[in-house]
Amino acid sequence: MEKFNNYLTVAVKKDASDIYFIAGQKPSVKVHGNLEFLSQEEVDASLLAEFVFNILPSEESRERVAQGYEFDIIYKHEETRFRTNIHLQQGMFALSIRIISSDIPTPEFLGFSPVLMKFAQLKKGLVLLTGSTASGKSSVIASLINMINSEKKSHIITIEDPVEFVYPKKQSVIEQRQIGVDSHSFYDALRASFRQDPDVIMIGELRDLETIETALMAAETGHLVFATIHSSSTIESIERIVNMFPAIQSQQILNQLASNLIAVVSRELLKKKEGGRIASYEIMINTPAVSSLIREHRIANIFSVMQMGSRDGMITMAQSKAELRSKGLIE
């Protein structure tokens, strides 16, 4: 235990974002997107197995991991929380660990534009966050939720796997439900939320058709819904949602998106010239022009509207990167 905990302490001091413990390989971290080794000594398979079984919360979870199931937990060490994915590779344990900041990132730190700040003032609708793994989707949503928590008296329910940021007690009442602990699935937790009278619902990930369908229903019935979806761009996110449904439902889903989608935001982390990383954003706002294109299933045409939509707060990823280059922040 002590050896791996020491590695975690060093990783936090290095300001790392991710840590990798893989049996038979050197322990490593990512610092500002660059891989570094924590030691030249390879991770011993038996010691890593001992660490895994010590940090698992129950006998049931130990049995599942021993059978080869992947498992996600939050492990806490020295006041720092680590989102830990436990899995097997070549029959041995491997851990991919994300360091979770104890402080919820501020809009200023995340580089919010004025239009992103306005999302915390919304009363209903669906806001989607997309981007690659480790692009900071969860941080953006957490910052928005914390803005609501600071400024409004709302009932907020978050549905996460696992719970990442823990919100302080401020103006709002916040329930944080963890999949596998507090509910069986995103769909079950989301469906149950209709009986719990929330003003704001945060969904950690839209994984399946039923969850997406219920999220759209929640937005349609007067809730403000924030959710993440795995895709590489704002337009791809809409296409992915529509394509998940049978063809017979396509027009219904297009109509629901056209009426209830507020915005899709894609985030990418880039290396800064002077070290560290900086975020670029792609933002699509569901203006009347965009809504018509969604309803007519002319999704690809949305890109042209985004290119000309700066007055509405829209920006493409290429435009965002061009701005950062013009300021001398990135290559």
C-alpha cells in the first residue's frame, strides 16, 4: 500500500492529471499531456494486486474484479480524490487513475466565454458537453453546477459513475448519486429523478438509447439537464444521438432536439507555447436557424451557421484555435 500511496503523493506534487500502474511496467504519470516515469522500477504484479484488493470497497467488488470485470471507484489519499479504473491486461492488474482537484474549477480557470457563463442562468433545456477523454468535460459541468449552487436556490441531482467533484453546501440542495452504489444504471437513476422534483439534473454520460430518450423528456418537461457524450465534435454529437434510434423514431428525436437542445460544447486541451495546457472550445447554440436544420435532418449544414454565428456566441474549433494562435498562446 505504502509504495503506491507514495507514488500518488508524488504525482499530486508534479501537478499530474493521470497516473498509470500496470503490472510489469514502470509507474507513470501524465503532466500537461506528457508521459513521465515515476520510477525505473517496474510495478510488481503481486504488490499491485494487494493494493487493488485493499482499496476495493466490498467483497462483492473484489469478486467482480477477480473475475475480470472492470471497476471504477474513487480512492482517497491525503485529502486528494483519485478516480480509479481497475482492469486486467494480459491477465494482470492495471490501474488508470485520474487526479480530481479538491477545488471545483472556476469559469475563469477553464476559460469560459460569456455565452458559457449564461448556461448557469438557464431554467430548462439540454446542454451537451463533448470531447475526447481527459478534455475536461466533467470540469466544465462541475463549474456550471457550482455557479448555480452559489447563485440560486435549486434542487440539483447529479448522476455519476463514480462521483467526482463534491459540491460545498451553498444556496442549493444537491444530491449526488453514484451508479453501482445509489442506483443500478444511469437510466434507472434518471427515470427515478422525475419523482424527486429536481430543478437541475446532471448526467455523467449519455451511454444508451433509453438514457438519451429520458434526458430529452426531462428537458421537455421543464428541467435543466447537463450531460456529457463521447464524440469528437458538436455536429457529430447530434448525429450520434439521432443514429442511436430506430429509423421510425428519427423524426421524433429530431423534433425533440430542435425544440429542447440549448447548446453543444466541445472542448480540447492544447499545449501552450510556454508550457502547460490551454482549452479551445467549439460552441453550437440552438438558434432558430440551427433548430430548422436539426428538424430537417440537415445536420452537416450546421457547420456553416456556426462559422457565421459569432454574434450568438458560436465558434468552430478551427476558429477557436486560430484565436489562440493570434494571441501567441499556442503554436
